[in-house]
Amino acid sequence: MPVAGAWSRAARDVLPEMEGWRRAFHREPELSNEETRTQARILATLRELGIQSRTFRGSTAVVGYLGADRGGAAVALRADMDGLPVTETTGLPFRSRYPGRMHACGHDVHMASLLGAAKLLKARERELRGPIVLVFQPAEEDGVEGGARPLLERGIFRDPRVDFVVGQHVAPQIPLGSVGWRSGPMMASADEFLLTVRGTGSHAAFPHGGADAIVVASEIVLGLQTLVSRARDPLDPVVISVGSVHGGTRHNILPETVTVHGTVRTLSATTRRKMERLLRHRVQHLAESHGARVEIDYRRGYPVTSNPPGATGRIVEILRKELGPGRVIELERPVMGAEDFSRYLEKVPGTFLFLGVGEPGRPSPSPHSGSFAPKDRVLVTGAATLASAAVGLQAA
Ligand SMILES: [Zn+2]
Ligand SMILES: [Zn+2]
């Protein structure tokens, strides 16, 4: 048996309740900013637990409060709420009731873990030295605006003034029962670009009358790849991917417009700005060199998720005591996925953790796939991690 602290033992006792919450969320996944049933369920559960909460006009978020009268460090714990437009193929007894919608990113696990932590913390509320803010955040999957920014703008970190923030995400590359951590950049920034290339429509047999938008768009797609291979430091990761190209109706007509839609990922704010500048420049020049025009709609999405070393080190120490040192795993490298938890870390120190759901000998499907099915047992580690980190951060 792995070493386990008091929070893990307490979490094991509330596993049946957490399973119930998780399964109820899982059955009724809702897309970004539509999490109304999910919100109602969270509100009802917090009420049952005797925990005060509040909502915001025009938002599906819920924020709960423990130890509101304490003067010590305030810690925010965050779970995201939204599901995805994915068709579930797990065959689980609690599979999604809604065709084409699924909790395929484990946000059901994140919410049930946070409710579990809330229950554990409520039982020891008198021992809390500072407030604990339970943040149930919509729209993490949205990608551009997200759910964190609107909540920060509504002042959730101001009253009470939050000192630390902790969040977690299920991760198949970490074994079930363990957590993964990383100091510094852990997840990428994610920006989105939509290019509209405008050439001259013509008969395909007479291409010389103007700019062929299809050829220009093709050069742009390839030109973006040489930005990655030739215009940035090979030791500084960047991904530019084009996920959709649209244009034309049939083989012998050259269309007037072609759209190119893609994403830019980086691991530093400086590189992020540089890649945007280079992309605009390259795209503009490629189009001009053909006599075509291009409109560039560049949307800055989530910033780099970067865990400050000080707070991260403290949380790692707390978790080593709680879970046992073998179950607290340092990640070898960052991942190029993105998270709007990064927006909280721009305001206050804290850390984002990977919550292991990997099982030996059983290749785990990745998040966003219809067969992604983390085991309920992960909830024990999820709740113990959040509760112990919150109390531990207040102790110093
Ligand atoms: Zn996701
Ligand atoms: Zn997710």
C-alpha cells in the first residue's frame, strides 16, 4: 500500500459520494458557457455540505467560500466545468445521455474532486487559518476568451484577496494515484489565426489573369512551417499547425478566396509575441509577392501556464508528505496543450498539477477522445491533493 496521509484517508471515506457526483456530471455534459445543469448541481451540493457560495449574472460559474472570517493566507482551488462536442464510446454505465457531447477532458473528475476537497475542508473548517475559495469555472475549452478571465474581471481574487491558486488536470501519462508537477513553463500559449486569402477568380485553364488564391494559400501553409524550422531558436519549442483550409467548388474553377485556419503554440511570452509578428509579416509578404491580398485575424488565446518555483516547491513538499515521495512526479518536459488556469497564475502564485489516471499495461486513450475513461479512484488523490495543498499553504 502506498504511504498516505490523513487527507488521503479521509478522501477514501468520501469516495462513494465523490463517485456519485462525478457520475452525475458525466451523464450530463454541457458545452462551454452552457453549464447550467452543472451549475445547479454544484450549488445544490455545496448547500448540502453547508458551504456558502455565490454566482454571477450571465455566468454559469459557482464560487464557494470556507473559513471566510480567517485572517491568514487565502487559497483558491479551481475546477473547470465544461464538456466537449465528442461522441462517447466508453460504454460506461454512467455514459453521456446527450448524443455528441461528452466529458472527454475529465472536467467531471475535476469538479467531483473539488467537491470532495470541499467536504473534507468543511469538516475541519475550524482549523483553517485563512479563507478557501472554491472556483468552479466554466468554458475552459473555449480557447480564446475562456472562463478564467471573466471571473477575474468580476473580482473573484479580490474579496477575499487570494494569495495562492491551485488547480489540476487529469493526465494519462502520470500513473493513477500519483500527481505530476513542473516548475516554470508547463503548458503552452495557444493563439489562433484565420487567414482569408483573396486572389482573382478565373477559369482554371487561364490562371495567368491574376492571383490564384489556392496556390498562394498553399505557399502560406508551407511558409509557416519554415518559420518554425528557420526563424526561431531550435531549443525554444514552437508549434504552428493549420487545421483547416477551405476554398473552391470544382476542379476547373479557381476560387477568389481561400481560408486558412490554424494555431500557434509557444512556451514563452517573448517567443509568443515574436511568432505573431513573424507570422503576420510572412503571410503578408507571400500574398503580396503573388499579387494577392490577405486578411489576418489573429486571436490571442491562453497564455503560457508557468508555475512559479517558490509556490510550486512548497506545494511539492506538502504533497510528498501527503501522498508519499514516490507519488509526486516531476515532469520531464512541458506539454504543448494550453490551459486558461494560466490567467490565474498571471495574478497570483500557485501551481497547476497533473492528476494521474494512467494504468499499467492498459494504454489509456487521450483526453478529447470518445473512449477517455479515467477510473473513479482518481478522485481520492484529486481531493486529497487539493485539500492538503490548501491547508499546507496556509500553515507557513
Ligand atoms: Zn480539454
Ligand atoms: Zn481539460
